[in-house]
Amino acid sequence: MIMQQYLHNIVIVGGGTAGWMTAAALSSLLEPRDVTITVVESDTIGTVGVGEATIPDILAFNQMLGINEAEFMAATDATFKLGIEFVGWGRADSRYFHPFGQHGADMRGIDFHQYWMRSRLDGNPAPIDTYSLCAVAAQADRFALPDPNPRSVRSQLRYAYHFDATRYARFLRHYAEARGVRRVEGIVRNVRQATDAEAIAGLDLVDGRAVDGDFFFDCTGFRALLTADTLGVGYDDWSHWLPCDRALAVPSAHTGPLPPYTRSTARTAGWQWRIPTQRRVGNGHIYSSAFLSDDAAADILLAGLEGPALGDPRQLRFLAGCRQRFWTGNCIAIGLAAGFLEPLESTSIYLIQEGISRFISLFPAAPIPDIVRTEYNRHMRTEFEQVRDFIILHYCATERDDSAFWNHCRTMPLPDTLNHKIALFRETGRIFRYEEELFARPSWVAVMLGQGIVPTTFDPIVATLPSGDVAHSLLSMQRAIHTAAEQMPTHQQFIAHYCAAQAA
């Protein structure tokens, strides 16, 4: 009979979104009688709290926890998100939409965008955005939940959320504590290592208390107290591809209809986000300090607000990249402790979620086999690199030459993996998904076409089809999509009926 030992005492160091997502997920699967889960955090240490926009994968996380969507949205001031509008990225006067749902419908096993490229050659001026229900509904400020009937046009809808990240962490804290998670208020003075230098034994707090554990999660943000300061794990710097290293964030008041999408507007040396929650609009300016001063960045941010600022801009400094290892010994880095990729495509919370989910799928016995750590690190490295490449695409696929920053981005050397994808699409119009890659074909197509990477050829099979047949199919899709969008309530109406925010 095989006798196995198990982890009995898990310690999460740091709260915020990363810490409480970890605690909530583990508490939903583990019984308190089997495993003790402790979160060590201090109210005196602030959290970054800029990750207010998400991607559709968060629905699966919340569903795993059994969270009621309307209750969660009301508690976190959440709104719906159908995609991202990009302004000024390909050219200073350009605009396109990256929808969460698909474009049109694939026909005869051939991707829809191949048919769109054929129709464009035949004189069709309609942007590919107009064949996406998510894009059309978003631009009309309308929203409805997807129809479960696959024959319905509304079945194409995919959505995520905008929410107050601080309120989300608080919501998950209540969830986790109700399932037995213990919270310890305190500041870590010292991290004690085990006999094995790559393992952690416990924490000593400033007030003299000790917190011991079998396994630790480092959710201490950029400091990476356990992973970097204690275990000495290095950091891979990707700033040569992603030169932005600072952000300014400020909330502002609403001034009009509640849009169901994020907006990203390219600026002189970076970009500005607009994220609408129910009570306010989150705004931020991500920029490169090598090309723009802090004062100039603040002026650009405040000048670009649509409503009055509700505070002073708050600065965040960062270095794009990731840890050389995510799981070392008995410690996993989650969130900013694991790495930082700017929130251009709202992937920060996804990478937290993926780090937690992969640990759960590999949940180890004790002692921990090396192959488990190796597999975890391989997977998370791949996730970070794939997201990195997709973000770099936005910078390098530009025609802008109006500033030193954009000249640098347009001409910088690229990772081989990204070069291959761009070259394949430019020559053939084809995109393939590798190793469970987060961003699927419609996302790559939206950004490449939106920023001016237009293939020189399209599918030869589509080229043989009669022009009239292709035009008729696309027109039918376009009409069905616009009719479906017109029948939806406004986003504001849907929110008021479904998940109006709780009183402050």
C-alpha cells in the first residue's frame, strides 16, 4: 500500500487581488479539516489595484467558485465588457475594435476573414468590425447576455467585466473567510528558510508572532519578498520589446452613456486607458520615461479625461518581464511577484488565474516531485511569452512616425515567435494557435488587420468562389448582426435591471 503525505498548511503572503483570488480558489476545493489556509497581509501596505478590466476567462474562475454573477457585479461596481477599442495605434487617425467574439461565421471550414479579404478585393468597404456582434453592440452602447441557442446570432457574444479591483479583493476575502481561510493582520519582518535553501519554513512578523507553513504563495507584488528577496530568483527584463515603465492612474466622473468596452488610446510615448465601472471611470497613462517626463505624462492623462478628475494621479513604476522561475522549492509567485505585462489587453488578472489553476491541476503530494515544478514553470513561462508577443504586436505593427517613441517601436527587433506569426499572416492571411495559447485567431486577426498588416494573398479556395455568392453571404451576416444589436437594451438599462451597484 502506497502511503502519501500531503500539504496541510498553506500560507499566502500578501492580499489584494492575487492573494484573495488564490485563497478563494483553494478554499473552494480544499476542506478546512484537511488543509489550513492562512493569508498574511497588512492594511498599512497598499495594493496596486489597477487591474480593473478583464477577459472572458474570468467567467470560468467565478463559476468554479460558484459565485452568483449579479451579486458579484453589484458588490464590485462591475460593468460588462465586449472588447477593446484601439484609437491611434496603426496611424494617429486610425480606430479599430478587438472584440471578444468571433467575426462573422466560418464557411466550408475556411476562416471568415478569408472571405472578408476576398470581398474587400471586390470593392466591399465595410471594416471587419462590422461583422462582429460584440463590436457592433459595443459601439452602440448595447448589451445582452449570450443566447444558449447556437442557431441564434446572439450566441456569438462573449464578454468579460470592468470592476473595482479593491472591491473584488474584498468580495473574495468574504468568500474565502466564510470557507475557513484565516487572515493574519501583520507585516513580515523576516522569512525563515528551511534546511533546504530552496524551501521556506515560516515567517516572523514585526509584532513577534510566527507563521509556519508547508507551502507558500508569494503575492507581495513587485517586491517579491519570498521569491526574489529570500529565494533569489532572477527576473527576465523584456523592456527592450516593451519600453513603457511607468503608469499614472486617476478616476474620473461619468459624462455620458455607460460603454460596454475598454478604450485604449495611443499617446506620444505610450497609451491611455478608459475603463468604465458603475460609479466612476478608471483612467491611466502607461508611458516610457525614456521618451516622456512624468509631468508631461500627467498633463496628457488629465487632458484626455472625459469627465472631471476625482483625485490626483497616482504613479506606478514597473519593469516589463517575468521571473526566471515561478515555482521554487515550496513557493509559487503569483501576480506582480511573478511578473508584469502592461494591461493593454487586460491580461493581468488572467495570469493570476492561470497561475492558480495550473497549481490546482498539479496539486502535489509531499515531498514535491521536481517534475511537478518543472511542468508548472514550463507552462507559466509559455503563458507569459505568448501574452508578451501579443502585446508587442500592438507596438510594432504601426505606421506612426510622429515621435521618437513610435519610431523605436516600429523598428525594434522582435522575438522570433512573433516574427513568424506576422510573416505567415502577411504572406497567407493564416493564423494558428499553439500550446493552448490564450489569444485565438479572431484576436490576432483583429489587431493585425486593425493596425495595417494586410495579407498579400488570401485562401485560393475562396478565390474560386463567385463574387456574388461571397457578397450575398457577408451582407446577410452583416444585416443579422446589426438587427440583433438593435434589439438589445442599452448597457445602462441592462446594468440597472440586472446588477445595480450596492450602496457605498
